Amino acid sequence: MKRFFEILIAFLMLTPLSADAQSVGVVMSGGGAKGLYHIGVLRALEENGIPIDYISGTSMGSIVGGLYASGYTIEEMEEVALSGELARWVSGSINPIYNYYFIDRERITSMIRVPIGVKSEDMSQRPKILLPGAMMNTAEIDLALNSFFTQASTGAKGDFDKLMIPFRCIGTDIQHHRAVEFRSGDLARAIRASMALPVAFPPIEIDSVLMCDGGCYDNFPWKSLDESFHPDILIGICCTTMESTVTKSSSVVDQVMSLITMPSDFNLPEGRSVFIQRNVGVSTLDFGSAAEIMADGYNDAIAAMPEIKRLISRRMSAEEYKRRREEFRSRCPKATIGEVNITGLNEHQQRIAERMMKIGSRGDEVMHAQEFSENYLSTLANGIARSEFPTFTYNYDTKRYDVHLPLSVRPIFDIAIGGNISSTAFNQAYIGLNYNKIGRVGQSFHLDMLLGPVYTMARLWGRTTFILDKPLYVDYAFNFNIHNTLNGNFGNLSRVDNSEPIRMMENFIALAAGSAFERKSVVELRLNTGSNSYRYSMDMYEKRQYTHFDYITPAIVLERSTFDKPLFPTRGSHLVASAMYAYGRDRRTSQQESMMSVGENIDMIRQWWGVKAHWEQYLGIDARGVFTVGYAVEGVYTTHPEFDSREATMLSSPQYAPLIHSRMIYMPEFRADRYLGVGLMPTVRLYDNLYARLSLYAMLRDKFAGDVMHYMSDLSLIYHTPIGPVSLALTKYNLHNGNNLYLTFNFGYAIFGRKGLHY
């Protein structure tokens, strides 16, 4: 009798069901950004009432399929695709909103950073350069996948058959060179393995097996779905060509994937399948065309709809889709955080990481997943530690998610390389050597060296950071700056009558103590002491004159910045409010006999105080971020005294320099004891990272041998590359004639050091 029932069950499974009971399986290929195509197809299927009973996918297909199987609506999936988050995640950078500004404030922006590690913790072996295991830092991707899938995985009790829609995804076993089907376990980890593009993303361990992108061995897993669920009808969605089409201009990731990807079987069984396919014309990591890619998927599915409806007579209403989602989501526990277990750090490092993440400092107060995510990303973004894939496990006793965080300390050394390539004399070559250590406190030492014909800088500085509820820090630095405009062209297109050749050298020691009372704000006490030397021309002297000013100057500074970019921002704001006092000795020596007797020197005490306020903000005009308007207001009031010469007075006075070009050259008319400056900066995004910006500034200043109103304007074309901006700028100073017009090209980050006199 038992044998009879086994045969009967097998017969029923192999016998086609009636049209009213048809089951439908959807298969999704990999393809990176191309895989957003699947979302458009799903929208068309759902709008036409086509039921989806099973889903399988690889790589991006596993993400889209996993989201749909977990109960996400088409609208929610489209919102993620269009948000720009995917593009930022695959850029390998953590959202700058999580950075502490007091750390970025002193760090010189570089083009390239190379980490240097050691072979052993006891330093017994020689250091070596550590090449990264992948191009991208996946910290935000890892956290996002957990956010998307952990609750659904818990609701299904780790059984992918018990998701809203039974689901399969494919990974690749790197060691044994084979495809692996994921049927159960941690859904977020399985999908992370399925999408781990070699070179781009680091592989991940599952059950002690190292996994990478499933597309390497099965980029179209219809057989996996067919063998698991035996659907009556298969709908295959493929967003790539079935054959390799890489060229020498293809991205590195595309070339590597083409090299290591085994041929996949795209031949769905005839008579019970529909194949929707397009070779989407974007690269693997190009998520900037999400709307167009999804539209292609929708249009292709609509074109195939007559064939789909011919095969599938069963329909599912919008109300049934909604009911199914609500029923599954009701089984998914709320995302609140329980115990957090950190591994991989020593005792002191772990204590600092716990403080940064506010673990154990909240008592019985519930920490929600969003708050934990922000604290966790802030810890990683600020260099406290690096992370592997975190694991969230639901604790049925506490009704919260316990978290396992495998962390490691960041490399001890790194080398920063950058500077500016210019069509003018303002070329710069920068190298920075950085040492960081996390122990009882955070400790870092830095050597910054900048060489250029116009601006040269050297800085040796260190920082001790106390990670308390609010980080406290102490900075100490020696600064050496030379600004020399005696030789070189600055892009002159017309006659120049408002700038003068000078040479200014600054040597000073700086001490500072500050607190980051919130992530993007800092309050700081600073004390500078040193000497400025000015070299300039005077009408009554044949040779250039020298003024030396030895000083001590304390200051208090409040600063806040939320800019989205270190140069040419289009979002965010920047506030600076400060007060300073200067006391020093002014000495001018003459090498010629003229107004002074031979050997006579001028030696005077100078002292003054001053305040400064600066506010700059960029606002989006449209929802797509195409148009942005920035505005800026800056005011300075000081009791700066007259030095022995007009030139020394001007050189030691506060400077209004809102444009990069205005900081390169010396223009006395934009230096004043007291001034008010305003600016307007409309910007338009022409294409992806290509922008056009018009900057208009006006300055109302105190007494000067000329007009008290001065103007500067700049029309720039800017392209943001992964290592720095490229800009072409037409700059004009003042309006009363055609003089002082400049054209400049720059690639990289123009670097200027701190000023000993603050303003």
C-alpha cells in the first residue's frame, strides 16, 4: 500500500495541473545595474494580474527576487533604485553624513590613499603594502542587505520556501569551482554571496565555504527553480546578452566577469515558458540610469504579454497581492536591537567601538535598528575599525535582534597622494604619511608635504582623541607655508591691474583642544604662536622690503559643515563663527638707504582682536537634483592696526577669497580690516557628474585707496571623477573695465594650509 501511494504522488507531481491551478516560476539573471530591468518586468506582470508563485535569481537577480519574495512592493523597489543609494553603495564609500567633521576638518583631501599593514602584530616582520581584496568597501551594502532581508528571514524561520514567495538564489564556491543553491539560512548573507562580483566586492563565508557571485557558474538558474518547485510555466528574464560582448573599453569588472563566467543554459523548456531578454546598454556598476533600465523591462514585458497570457489563464488581483504581502509581513518581528557581540578587537579597542556605537550606555532603553545602523556606520566611517558581514539573529526570548559584529582595526599606516594639475603656475604635488592607532585613546600622527611654484606647505601634526559620550581631542602641529606670486602665469586673458607680486612665509606652532558635540559640529580653542615674513615691493625702494611679525594669537571657533563634497559642493551647509586676539612684534628691515637711515630698523608692538562669521548653503530646486542654488554670507570685523608699510598692513589683514583662483593670487583690494561679502552660486547638473556653475560675489569693505565695493565672478564647468574634480573656469574681478580676466584649468584638489593669524 505504501508503494502505491508513493507512485500516486509522483504521478500527480508529473501530471500538468489544470489551467485554474497553474503555478508560475520567475527566473532572473545577474547583470549588476542591468538587473534593475527585472523590476520593470515585475511591474508589468503584477499590473496584468500574472501570478508569481516561485522566484529564483543570481547576483542582481537575487536581490530583486529576494526583495519581491520578502514582500516588498514594486513601488518600494523602484524607490530604492531611483534614490541614488545603489550608485553610492557600489562606489565603495560610506555616506559622508556619518563622518565626524572634526576628523575631516584637518585631513587634507587626497586623490589616492594606499594602506600599509604589517605581517604580525608584534612588528617582528617587515611592513608590506596591503593591496585591498576588492575595489569596494561593502559596509553600507552589508548593512542595507540586513535591513532589507533580516526580518523576512526571521518571518520565514530561515526556510526560503516559507517566504512570501518561495525563493532560490545561487552563489559560487570559490574553492571547488561550482555553483551552490541557497535554500535556507540567513537570507541577507545568501544574497550577499550571490552578488559578490569578483574584484568589485569581497567574497563572504557561508558554513566555512568562501562564496562569490553566483553568475560565475550559473547566471540564469531556471533549472534550480524547476527542480525545486516544478512550476507549470516559467518566465525567464535576462538583462544581458547570452554571449560575452566585452571590448577593450569595457570596465575592469565587466572584463573579469566575462573571463571567469561559465556559459549558462538559457534554453527554457519549450511549450511552457516565455523568455524576456534585452542586452541592457549600461556597465555592471552603472546605476545612474535606473529609470530608463526599469522602463525597458516594463516595455519588453508588455510586448511579451500576449504570449504570457496565452500560456497563463490564472490571474491574481491587486487585492490578493496586497493581502499576501500584509499576511507575510505580519509574521516579521520589529527591528529592535538586543545584545551586540563584537569580535576581533582587543579590550581597549572594543571599549572605544562600544562607546562609538553607544552600546551598554542606554540601560533598558530600546535601540532601534536605524539608530544602531547610524552608530555602526559612523564607527566605520571615522576609521575606528573595519567590518566583515554583520549577522542579526532574532532572540525569541527577548524579542530583539542580537548582533554579531566581526571587526578589525584599520591599517596602522597609510600614504595619501594628491595635489593639483593646472594650466597656471598653481601646480601642486602632495604626499601625506599617516599613522593611526586605537588603544585606550585614539592616537594619530601625520606628515603632510606639498610642493608647488606658488604654494608650498609642510605640516607635522598629531592628535589624541578621547572617545567619550562626546569625542574630545587635542591637536598639536608645526606648520610651514610659503605663498609666492613673484613668478608665473595665473591664466591671464587680459591686462591685470589689481594683483601684486609677493612672497609670504609662515612658521607657527598650533595647539588646539576641541569637542565634537554633534557629528557635524565642533567647538575648539586654538593657540598659534610663530612668525610671518612678508617680502614685497615699495615705490621708494629699488629692492623688495621685508617685514617680520612674531606673534601669539588665541582663538575660539565654532564650526559646522554638511557639504556633500570637499570641493564644488551641491548640497549642505557650512557655518563658521570665531573670535581671535593677536599680540605681536612688527619688525621691518631695509636693505637700502632712503626713507630710513642706514641700519635703522622699525620695531613696534601690534595687537588687535577680531570676529568672523561665515554661512554658506546649497539648496536643491528640483526633486531630481538637476538645479541647485547656493548662497554665502561672510563678515569680518577686526581692530587690525596699521603696520609700518601699506603692503605689510594688507598682507596681515583678513582676506576675502571665496574662489579658488582668488586664493592663488595676491589682490590688496580683497583684504580689509572689516568687510561684508555676499555670494550667489547657481549650479546645473548637465549629465551625471558634469556640472556648470556661475558664481557671483560682492564685497563691501572699509577704507581703501579706491572703491569700497569690489566684485568677482566665475563661470565653471566641473566634472567629478573618482579621484578628484576637473574644472575649467573663466574668472573676472571687478566690473568697471575689461581687465583682470582669467581662464584656468585644474584637475585635483587645490590645497591651502591654515593661517597663523587665523583670518
